Amino acid sequence: MAALDQKSPNVLLQSLCCRITGKSEADVAYQFQYAVRVIGSNYAPTIERDEFLVSEKIKKECECYELLYHKILCEDPRKPSNRVGNYGTVFAQALPRDAHSTPFYYARPQSLSLSYPERSVLAAHNASSMGTSGIGSLGVYPVNGPGPSPQSLLTGPGAQPIADPSRGSRLAWALPVSGSPSGPSPPTSRPPAGPASVPAARPLQRLRRDGDGSAEISEAALVRDILYVFQGIDGKFIKMCSPENCYKIDSKVPLCKSLRDTSSRLAELGWLHNKVRKYTDSRSLDRAFGLVGQSFCASLHQELKEYYRLLSVLHAQLQVEDDQGVNVGVDSTLTLRRLLVWTYDPKIRLKTLAALVDYCQGRKGGELASAVHAYGKTGDPHMRALVQHILGLVSHPILNFLYRWIYDGELEDTYHEFFVASDPTVKTDRLWHDKYSLRKSMIPSFITMDQARKVLLIGKSINFLHQVCHDRTPPGKILPASKSTDSPKDAAELFTDLEGAFQSKIDAAYFETSKYLLDVLNKNYQLLDHLQAMRRYLLLGQGDFIRHLMDLLKPELARAATTLYQHNLTGILETAVRATNAQFDSPEILKRLDVRLLEVSPGDTGWDVFSLDYHVDGPIATVFTRDCMSHYLRVFNFLWRAKRMEYILTDIWKSQMCNAKLLKSMPELSGVLHQCHILASEMVHFIHQMQYYITFEVLECSWDELWNKVQQAQDLDHIIAAHDVFLDTIISRCLLDSNSRSLLNQLRAVFDQIIEFQNAQDTLYRSALEELQLRVQYEDSKRQRQQEGEWGVTAEQEAAENKRVQDFKDTIPKMCSQLRLLTHFYQGIVQEFLRLLMTSSDESLQFLSFRLDFNEHYKARDPRLRPSLGATRGRRSSNI
């Protein structure tokens, strides 16, 4: 058995008992057990001696003097006419200034019902005969405010609200009890937690008579009624007036105006109590109100519990007075003025709770927390502490939701109170985009939108890792260990310091989770490698591969689209990969590269339906969605057609260079050949400038931007957003968006003219070469016969040869006309294309028009391309 710790409390207590009694450890067993019971008991002093108690004693002594003065004034038969006025003066001198008319500066939300003065206006005609409302101090609420401002909480020089839950009991203990000359003493039994029952009525004492001889109600009877009203129960004389929604004393009851007004002001406490109690009773059993709503009700119950503790002590005091037969006027009795002073702070708190209840009607979850938080923006430290205490309880469930979400990725929000929403119908492949979202109405006002977005991303990243990436790493290894729950006090302090502790927790979880997710995507799923593969293959960045693929596909794609077979094209694709630098790419990338045939239209060739494809699945499909892949397909078709134009013009140039020497012997073709060279040069210049614009100004610049953003991305959303911007940019600048439809139509018309020119030139060269071959054959035949000693040609052969040559020469003007017509159409399309470029709002397209017409060749032919001086100045000023 291990030796006992010599510093443990039990060992030290036993040593103390031995030292005091002088006995051994075996002999002090009884004393030791008694000492343990004493230390473990809950004994407490009967009186709390602190500044609050001292303050109450001072108040009591002052009231003794005021009471004596009141008795003198009221019982002086020489001053009957000033009795009521002096009674009111005594009240004015005996109570703090704010206790007379407790101003209520709350900015009432639109849902708050009319205040007592507003309701009392309806009964202003009989105000002189009937008692004024006890809630007259509620004041008029403006309807344009969302809640109380810093001036909206009750303040006053005499106000000292109960800032902690024990203040109500401390106030109760401070009340004097009759028959205790040494000071106040606590009741014999613990005050009940709820409304206490009122003891049996004591006989009315010191009845006074009005001028007509009727007996006035004693103040003691009013005190008893007021204690009933404090609990929301109708008294004998003070009852709830349903039409006016306030407690009133019947006008027929004989009572002086000062006591009537004081009773009405005190009755306000019962009306406020009813308002708060009605809300808690109706909402406490409503399960759909959610955890946040139940926490709000619990906080209201706490405040009501402290209020009931005060009432129970007041009832106990009244019971003691009844048992001992104390008369009104003794310095230890309960009076209306004392109740007015002692209930001043609870009244302020109940006013705050009532206004808060009105403002929170119809709200739940984070929206309810925002409403409570709005009431904490006040300069009164006591009211701010009250609202902060309620906010701590209300925000505690939200904090639990938040911790479960950011540390475990779990969302158990049965009543839709949290600001992160989940859609269970969404499939796994759309988890990142569609499954989780923000409920903006449920974001508490003390949480910023940036913090809410980070909270959403943290939990979404954890679920994405588990469900899509199939990563089984426990959340504890991804994030540093953190407390999963906090007390309501911790919740209030955490949400108060949004720029400190709360922000640091969110940032730490956000950075760690996002970094881990990006590492998994880059290392396990090669996200960046797939992104580069898109650039090389679908955006034609791998030049040697694309050129060799076109060479291999040329015979196949020249055929009709209906005669193509995908497996043949796939074999050609694999051949092109093995013959170029593409063979050094990762097998994971090459196996995703494939051939795709588009929908065939009548008259289409293979060039019109061929396309490369790249298969994506798993986690990378979150970045390369179906919409993104359709954008890549559109861009590839555009670039593939532009690359084909370059390929065609290269073939045209090669044909011209190869046939130039062969056709020197046919001088009649010099004009038409010269025309072909000029038109081909125009087309080559146009296509080269377009290729430069597409390759460098669009693709390379956009790709560089994308790559820099991807390298600096902090989360997956940043990568997705940067990739979407990249695709939108190239779609727009490649004239594939809806705003550039007219430009794209003109550009496609230019491409069609290039294909027609290729066909026309091929026809020209074919007929010219056939004619050249016939002429060579004729000369060879003629030379051979001459060598044999015969006539070279006969008259018939010579006539036939001349006729054939003449027929060929007759076709040359037709070829020239066809080329001139082709040139005219081409130049007209280019001029319209330039005009559209010049009027575009994109500066890069305007600069493209300058490069296409660098020597103003087209501007000289079309006056529309000559901008006026005013238009030029306007464009310059807009750029400035």
C-alpha cells in the first residue's frame, strides 16, 4: 500500500486535531470526523456585511424621519386642504428623483405593444376620477428602431440594478424584521423559488375617513394587494383591466390620489412580470423553438427566479408583521414608499426583459441571438451585464453547434438554428458546391460574414475529405486539440472578443483544415498536374503533339463525318503521343486523354466533329465540373479551327513555293498566280495576328494569372474561383460569349473564305499542272519524232494542240474572276470584322484591330474604318 501523501488535506486535518488535543491519531478519531463534517457543511453567516447592507440601513434611518414628518402633516387638523399635496411632497422628499417617474428610454421595436400612457390616452376623459396606470413610466417607444440603443436602457442617479443573481436575495436579507433590535435577520425557512403564497389577511388598521364620511383603504391593505399584483394575481382592490391592458384601482374605492398613483406605479411590476412569464410559459414547451430558444427561456426563468426570491422575503416580512401585530407607521413595517424604493432595480430589469421579449417575438436560432446582442449596445454597465449574461446562455448552443462543425464536421441542427445548412438530397459528386450553404438570416450579428464563410469552409472541408477523398485521418490529427464545449460565461466572453480569441480559433481551424485538404488533393490526386494537362492538350499548349496529331489525322478528317470511327482516331491519338514529348507525361494523365466526336450535321467533315476529351472523376471533378469541361470543349473547338487555318495556309504557301518554278514556262498564269500570292499573304497576316492574340494575350496571360492564384490559394474555394475566372476570361476574349456573337460570326466567315481559297488554288494548280504535263508530253513527242527522222507533228496535231492551249488560256480569265470575287468577299468580311473590333469596349480587341490593319490597307478602302476626331477624343477621354 502506497504511503499517504503528507500534504493531503485529510492528513493535515488529522495532524491539526492531534496538535490541538494533544492526543494520538487513534484517540482523535471522533474529533477528526466532526472536523470533516464542519468543513464539508454549507454553514453561512446570517447577515452579509457588505456595502449593500450598509446602504440599506442608511435608507431605513432616513425613512424613519420622513415617516414621522408624514404623520405630523397628515394628522394636523389645521391643514386639511394641504393634506394630499403635503403627502405628495413627503413622497418627493423621501424617494429618489427617479423613483417618482421612472423614465423608460427604450426604443420600442415595432412588435412591442402600446405603453401605458398610450393606452391611457383612450381613457383621458375620466382620468380625474380613476387611478392612473401603474405602467405610466414605460414611455413612448419610437417604431423605427431595431432595438435599444445605448440610451435605451433605464438609467438614473438613484438606479443601482442588481448586477448579479445574488443581489435579489441580498436585498431581501437587508429588509428589517420586527422584533429584532439588533438588526435584520433571515426568515426561518429558505425563500421559495417561485411566487410565494400571501398569508392570511390582517385586519385593516388606522382607517381614515373622507369628507363624506366613507372609510379610506389602509396602506397595509394596499401593500397586501400590491404583493399579489407583483405575482400577476388580481388583488382585492387592484385588478387587471383587460380593455386597457393594465392594473387599475376602481374609481369607487375611497383612496387619496398620492396612494392611488403610488399603487399604480408599483402595479407596473406585475404587468411586466406577466409579459415575461407569458412568453416563457408559451415557449418553454415548444420543441420547435430549438435549443437557442430554450436557452433564452431558461435565462428569463433565472431572472424571474431572482425576482421570486425577493417576493418571498417580502411575504415573509409581511407574515412576521401579521403574527406580531405591528401597526402601520412603525419603522420596520412594509409601506408603499419602501416597496417603490426596493423594487426600483427589479423593475428596471423586468422592463429590459419585457422589451427584449417583444423584440424577440417570431425569432429563433442565430436570429434570436442577434436580437439579444442588439440590446447589449448600451452605456449602462449594469444593463449591459444583464444582457451579456442572457447572451451567454443564448449563444451557448450556437457555440456547441460551431465546435461540432469545425472540429468534427458534424451538423446536428434538428430545428434549423445554426447558420450552416445541409441538403441531404445532394449526391457526393456535388458535395462541395451544393450540399452545404449559409443561412444568412441565422448568422448572429456578432459573427462577421467572413468568419461565417470560414466556418462553412472548415466543416465542408472535413466532410469532403471523409466522403469524397476517402481520407480516414481523424479530425484530431488535422486540427490541434481544442475544447469542444464552453460554459455560457465562456461563450459570452468568446463572442464578445470577436477580434481576439474567437477569431484566432476560427483562423487556426481554417488554415489547418484547408492546408491539409490542398495537400491531399495535390499529393494524392495530382490536382496541379491535371490543371497543366488541360493547358497542354485541351488548350493546345503542347505544340509538337498538336502538329503531329494534325498530320496524322489529315487523311481521316478529310473524309465525311459519318464515315469516321472513334477507335481508329483513338489509335492515331496514341501514335501521336508515343511520337512526341507527350509520352513523358504521367500515365495517370495519358489514360484520361481521349477522342470525342461531336454531333454530326449534314455535310460535316471530320474536321468539324473531331475533338479531344479529358476524363475527370473523384475529387478533381470538384474543380473540373461538367460546366467547366463544356467550356474547355468550346475553347478547344475554336482553337482547333484556328490552328487548322494556320495549317491550311502553311499548305497553301508550300504549294505556291513548289509550283512557282514549274509554272514559269506558262507566262499566261503569272497574273493569276500573283493574285493568289497577294491574297494568301493577306490571309497569313490575319491568321498570324489572330494566333498571336489568342496564344499570348489571351491564353498565356490568363494562365499566368491562374497559376499565381493557385499557388497562393488558401482553400479549395480560392482555386475553384480562380479557375472559373480563367475560363470566363478566355471564353470572353476568344469571342465565344454572347456579347461577341457578331465578331465570332465574322471570324468564322473569314475561316470559311480561307478554306474556299485553298480549294480554288488547288483547282488552279491542278488544271495548270495538267496543262503543263500535256505541253511537256507534246514537246517530248515532237522531239522524239524528229530524232527518228520524221515530221515532229502533223497539221492536224498542231491544230489540235493549239486549240487545246487556247481553250486553257480561255479558262484563265474565269480563274481570275473567281479569285477577284473571293478577294472581294474576304476583304469585305475583314473590314466588317475590323469595324466591330474598333467599336468593342475591350481595349485588347481594339489593339488587335490596329495590328490587323497596321498599314491602313483596309482603312483606305472602307471610310467606316476612319474614326472621326470627336470619336477619337471621346475614346481617349473614356480611357483616361
